[in-house]
Amino acid sequence: MAKPNYSFAKRQRDLAKEQKKEEKLQRKKATAEEEAAAALNPDTEGEVATDEAEAPKDQAPDA
């Protein structure tokens, strides 16, 4: 029976922890950038510019 390689398992845990930490940092950075962009354009937040109000979608074709 082979003995377990604890140092390999520890290295794998450390690599997974480091990768998770990096992903979390990237998510925080993306969130901060979105908030900064929203702060620069406060009047456009929550509004969607569309032409749907001018032209109704359900028009019957002229056949």
C-alpha cells in the first residue's frame, strides 16, 4: 500500500485557494468599475433608450 502524499494535497489546496482569491479580486474590481461608470453617468442609470414607444410591435401586415 502506498502512503499518502500530504505535501501534494497541500499544494493543490494552496493553488485552489490562490485561484479563488484571484477570482474574487477580479469580481471586486469589475464591480468597482461598474459603480464608477454609474457615478459618471447618473442620469442614464436605469433608463433604456428604445424606439418601442413610438412604433407599436403588433401591426398586422397589409395582405
